[in-house]
Amino acid sequence: MPHDAQQPAQRVMVLYTGGTIGMQASANGLAPASGFEARMAGQLAEHPELVVPQWRFREMSPLIDSANMTPSYWLRLREAVIEAVEVDGCDAVLVL
């Protein structure tokens, strides 16, 4: 589904990989952590003045530090992006 670049995205897929933005402190330093969707929703709820597009969330498995991404993980992300657009009808994908 092509997206008109002049219009803001209406349906956004957030693909969460566990990278920097979602890491939390652990005994061994910062580590990828699940539960990012709830944390993101909580932050958005604190700012009702924001105009936010309809969004879906997918947590990749396993969650990894972005420094540990490999070409095979990149290919899995590629497939997830294609699925978000072609199957789920999203017109934008945010990879975190």
C-alpha cells in the first residue's frame, strides 16, 4: 500500500527489538527488556495533548542489544516490515 508523503501516517507499526531506547538496568548493566509497549502507552497517556496516529506494536524475539544485530536479524526485521505494510495495512513502520 503506497503512502502519500504529503499526509501524516495514520497506521504505524512499532517493531521493538530491545535496543537502546528500551533497555533497563540489570545486574550486568543495561540490557534489553520486555514490557516496552506498556511503558510507551503509559508515557503517551501522560500527554493527552499529543496527536498520535493509530499504532500497533510487535515485540521481536529474542530482544537484543542493537550492537549484537546480525544480518540474519536484519532479514527478520525486513520480513516484519513487509508484513506490517502488506498484511497489517500499516503505512509507516518505526523500528526501535
